[in-house]
Amino acid sequence: MMSSILVLIIAILAYYFIIFGKVKKSIIVLTLSLVLFAVKAVDGLNLENIGEVVNFNALGLLLGMMIIVAVLKGTGFFQYAAVKMIRFAGGSFWKTLILLMILVFLVSAFLDNLITIILLSPMIFLIADTMGMNPVPLILLTIFIDNIGGMSTLIGSPLNIVLGSISGLSFNEFLKNLGGFAVVAFMMTFMVFRKRLKITAEMKEKLKSISAMDPRKAITDLKTLKKALPIFLMVLVGFSLHSVIEIDLSIVALLGAGVLLLLLDADFEKFSKEIDWDTLFFYMGLFVISYSLEKIGVISSISRFFSIFKGHPVILGLFVMWFSAFIIPFLSAVPGTLILAPALKLLVASGVSPNIWWAFALGANLGTNLTPLGAVQNIVGISLLEKHSGQTISFGKFFKEGFITMLPNLVLASIYVIFLMK
């Protein structure tokens, strides 16, 4: 009993400081999680079981990609890609933005939305810097589209990967049931957010000036690029084939980073400054807290409410979708799915329509856009913004913008869920 109370107090403190506190979030969350470890608050919270508590696959993927992107960034590769895209769009801001968001959507659908935000944010920042524009709205839009693109396939987001492993749903089933809706949600999000972007004529002219540039002049280290680009492409191929060759995404990313550093004869210390250690430690602590909450049965108790509507499939589908949309943003995508999906599996086994999986997938994926905690890529996007410009996005700001874009998509998703659950 006392251990359950301690876990609840620490969880409340952690979320309070995440939302309202001025203390470094990574420090407070990691420290509070270590308190849980020190007192062995729940069964399994020990170093021997650390692999079950912390998702090292996500952390390893993040670490490996940070190293690879740091190397590519130093060569001018992302500046080159941005100039090429702007030239293709004829220097038009809106055409450039549409092309870039389509790229974000496609990359997140077929690779991983964590990889997407790391790869494409440098292009976002370059465009914002060139135009003299505040990068905050652009990185927010990128995060939102990234999460929506990842919703469309089994491999697009860690949430879907976990959901697929628990439900047994295939890649083609995800694409068939969520792909079309993801395209609609993409268009809705872009239309809603477009009204919130304030672009002056002067900004547009600055962007047009880039279209006259020679993209090749953006490359600053061709020798390094010739070594880094093939490794980068092989890593991307590895990501797309990871389920076929049965290798974790983290191993692909870390192996690519290791080989690249060997080829460059580079000192790890040089690139360690580019690694966002705060994000890694923040998520490490958050995984511990989520694991502890699961063990004391808090979330499993909430999930039992699903069965109240078992005799009313449409109401059940809508309840699951809206409940997921507002609980996942506070639990985070993967920990939340690990807690809630097994409850849905029991419902399906008891005779509930398997389409309940899609109700959950829609709500959970759209819900990741509501708070910074919704998914690891949200935190990473904000951290990259801080690293680049010194600006940050508060919990309240993210919630406000996320709610405005999420709500119309949830309304559309409700219509779809009614159709699915009839």
C-alpha cells in the first residue's frame, strides 16, 4: 500500500514539474525515477530487469541517429537539400512548405517518425533562418504532420509497432484501415495550421533569393559527405527492412553511427556535444515512472471501464478513441500503449469487434499531438529547437496549438469509427 502511494506521489510530482516547473525536466524526472529504484517501489524495479523497464531500443535509435545527423549537418548536406527543394518550388514559400510537409508525411510513414524529426528539422530551421521567421510554428507543424504520417503504417511510429505486436495486425491492415484517414488528417492539419502562419512579403522575397543559389555551394565538406551519405542511405535501407531481417532499429542506427565514426577516424567526444543527453535521460526516467504506474495497477483499473460499453459497440469505439486521445498524451505513446492495448486484447477475445483496434489507433496517434509528452519525437523536436535557436515551446503553448489541430481530426475520426463499429 505504501509503495503504491509513493509511486503516485512521485508520478504527480514528475508531471507537475514537467508541466509547470522551471527546473530542468530531465534532471527532475531522472532523479524522481531513481528514488523509485532506490526504494524498490515495485516488483521488477532493479538493474537485473532494467531492459524490461527502459525502452533501450528507442534510446539507442535516438543516439545513433543523432550522431549520423551531426556528421551530415557539418557537411552542408541539409542546406543542399533545402536549396534544391526551394528551387523546385520556384522560390514560393507555400509550395516549398507543402512539398516539405509531404516529405515529412512520407518519411514518417515508411521509416519512423522519430527518425523523421531528426532528419528534416535542419531543413525547417534553414528555411526559417533565411526568411527571418520564428521557427516555432514551423517545427510545431512538422511535429504534427510527422505524427499523422506515422499513424498510417505499422512501422511508421513506435506506438503502431507496439500495437501491431500485441494485436497481431499486419502491415497491409494498418495501411488499408489508417492510410486513407492519415491523408485526410494531413490535409485538415495543414489547412488549420496554415491560418496560424504569419508570412510577410519581405519573408517571401528572402526565400526567393535562395532559389537563385547554386545548391552545390552549400556543401562545405565534400570528402566527409562522400563517406557519410552511403552509410546514411544504408541505414535508411536497414530501417525499411528491419522487420524482414529481424534486427532492432537501434542496432541499425548505432551500427551505422559506429561504422561512420570509424571511416572518418573521428573522436566520439567531438560529436558527443551534438547528442541531446537531456532528452535521453528524460525518457529514461519517464519509462521508469510509467513502468511503476503499470505495476501498481492504476492504469489497468482505468482500462476496465472499457467493458462498461461492451454491449454498445459504436459507443465503445467512440469512448476508446476519445479516451485514448486524452490519456496517451500524458502517459506517452509507447508506455501508454503497453498499458492499454492488453486490455483491448481481452475485449476482442471476449467477442468485441476487432475494429476496436482502429478506434484505439486513431485516438492514440492523434492524441500524440496534444502534449510534448505524447511521443518521443515531440520532445526531440522541442529539444532541437532549443539547441538551434535558444527558444522553447512551453507545455501550455504546445497544448493550445495541438488541441486546435487535433480536435477537427478527432471529429472526422469519430465519423470513421461509427462506420467501423456498426
